[in-house]
Amino acid sequence: MIEVLDLHKAFGKVKAVDGVSFRANDGQITGLLGPNGAGKTTSLRMLYTLLRPDRGQVLVDGVDAAKDPEAVRRRLGVLPDSRGLYKRLSSRENIRYFGRLHGIDDATIAARTQSLVDALDMGDIIDRRTEGFSQGQRVKTAIARALVHDPRNVILDEPTNGLDVMATRAMRRFLHQLRDEGRCVLFSSHIMQEVAALCDRIVIIAHGRVVAEGTADELRAQTGETNLEDAFVKAIGTEEGLMA
Ligand SMILES: Nc1ncnc2c1ncn2[C@@H]1O[C@H](COP(=O)(O)OP(=O)(O)OP(=O)(O)O)[C@@H](O)[C@H]1O
């Protein structure tokens, strides 16, 4: 479970995150939805301990990220916004390298890699050098690398960015599988159709603040709209930046 309480982060005069609080539960997919520049990536970076908040608290399975960042990192699998693969290494070697950084033995890494290769349909790319990989192949490798240590909590920054329809559908199936295994899945997107199709709960963020949250039904009720798209627009206060 992931909890963030009153997070703040400013870059000079820009208040990127201005008092964000929400909870992402185990066995659920939670979507962080907001237009470009809303503060999604900055919130996630604080969550996975890459950025230190100016104020506020991050708890992962009850562990405070400021007090024990190592323990928090062990509990998280992260697909960051920049995928950053080692291009001279094969997909398998990228995954193994991360597994070793986590202190996992090679036999366990090999077994875990195989199950991720099956789940993500990576059989044809696993032993290719990642240099020249397509966007979808890079994302798959980066996700497998993020999950090699079998984390309970999974954070994905815009996981379907740049993916075609088939790859997006495969990604949705995979995220449902993670959810059905009881993991806490938190992902960000600026595409409302994506969030609506995938999420159990939605947290809408705009101008560094949470402006609405709940299930799709709850959001419709809160905004008094019958159509989810209208509910999103009303919550954000503008149509700008919400469309795919
Ligand atoms: N390192 C930084 N230095 C200066 N400003 C930053 C930095 N990181 C983020 N910002 C600013 O903070 C605000 C929030 O950015 P953030 O990347 O968190 O938004 P986002 O919701 O992830 O947007 P997108 O959908 O475009 O990725 C933006 O105004 C951005 O320009």
C-alpha cells in the first residue's frame, strides 16, 4: 500500500506539487490522471525516493520513505519516465543486472526473468541487445527490470506512452494480472480513456493538487455528470491538455 500525505515540491517559483495526498491500495489499480505539467511525475519521483519533498510524507507498506528509503525501494518496482536501458546489454542482461543490484541470486533471477518473459511476451527480444529496440520493446524490458525483485508495489509513469493498440492492450492485461496477484499498482497518465479502462480508483491532479478522487462512479456522482469525460473536465476546470 502506498500513502502520500500533504506532499509539496517547488522548483524555484514553480509549485510543481502543492499539497498532494492520496492512497493506493493493495489489489487495486490506482490511476493518477492529470494534464501535462500537473505534477504527476514530480509526485511519483518523490514517492520512489528520487526527489526529496519540501514537505509531506510518503509511506510504503507503512514504511516512511524519509526514514528508511532503502526499505521503501525494496518494496517498490518502478517504471520511471525515462526508461534508461543499457544499450550494449541484451534485454536479459539488463534485467539480470538489476536483479544483482537487489542482491538476488542468479537462479532466482533466471526463474523470475522467465515468468516475466512469458507474462510480457518477450521471447523474441530477451536475448537481443537493446540498442535499436522499438518503444514497446524498451517499455517491456524496463518493466521486467523493475519487477525482477518481485515487489508488492508497482509504480509506472505513463506506461503506455508511445505504444500501439496491441501493445497497449497487452500492457493492460499485464497490469490486471499484477492487480489480481494482490499488488498495489499505481500509474500516471494524461489520457483519461486509458485511466477509465484500467483503474479501480482514479486520483485527478491539476496544478499540483488533487482535485477529485474515487471510482469512476464516485467521480460522476461528485461532479454531477453522467459522462466520465465530462466529470474529468469539470474536476479539472478546463478541457485543455486532457485529450489523448
Ligand atoms: N527539475 C525541474 N526543474 C524545474 N521545473 C520542473 C522540474 N520538474 C518539473 N518541473 C515543473 O513542475 C511542473 C510539474 O511537472 P511534472 O513533470 O511533474 O508534470 P506531469 O503532470 O508529470 O506532466 P506530463 O504529463 O507533461 O509529464 C511543471 O510545471 C514542470 O515544468
